[in-house]
Amino acid sequence: MGTNTTRDFASLLDDLFVNPAPFEEASPRPSVPFDYMSVADELHSGRIKVSTETATAEYRDASENFEAGFAALLANLDRLAADEVAEIEKLPPIDPEEIAKELGLAAAKASADFGRLRRSFAFHNHPDRVAPHLRQRAMVRMQVANMLIDDAKRRAAKPAKR
């Protein structure tokens, strides 16, 4: 195949089919063919025999390994349950008084302060920013915080009665 650029596409294809690339000629064929169907036929034919003693020994080895793993799982069950209880105890509170303390509503006086508090609380507690198992609780916390901030904002906007 030459480097002539005036040739048409059909003649290039003809050259490729007539003169295969050097890497195609050099690629070795598999030397040991493996026929999966013949192996399956051999297994189902009944010509392969497994002694009862061998099968029993394999079963015992497998059951001993299973028993050891199961015993280890049972031993760790109490520890796993304690870890789950500890994780439940670490859940953030949804009590409005606790959230009000966390927000620091007493110090906020101006409208900008309330916006800053809302953004700061959302940065740490928004459902999209917490672990999946805490999303429902985070949504409740955000709703309570927004309600508290809106109430405080309304009270701050009302003129003081004399």
C-alpha cells in the first residue's frame, strides 16, 4: 500500500483485504483449545466419580470453617449492638430549645444576623450535607430552625409596645 493520496476509498479497502496488516499475521493462535461444552458433558455423563470419603471430608472442612466464622459473628454481635446504640445516642437533638441554643438566637438583632444564622445552621445541618441515615432528622432540624428564625425575625421587626 503506497502513500498516494489520490486513491479512492474502495481501492484502499481492497488493499487491506488482500494484504492484511503485519500484526494480524504475527498473532499466534491458541495452542490448547478449550471446549466448555465437552467439560460439561463429561461432568454430567457420570464417568467422573467422587469417593464418599472425599466428599465427606470436604463437607466437614467446609462446616468447620463455617462454624468458626459463625461463632466469631455471634461473639461480635453484642459489640455491634452496642455500637448501634451509641450511634443512636449521638443523634443531633430536634428539641426546639436545643436548636435555639445552637442557633444563638438571643444575640441576633438585625435582619442580616438572622440570615447569617440560617446559612450557618444550614451549612452544618442541611439534609444534603449529612449522612443518609441522618437525613430525616436533619430535615426536621432544618424545619424547626427555620421556624425559630422566622419567629425571632418577626418579633425583632415589631415595634416595642410602651
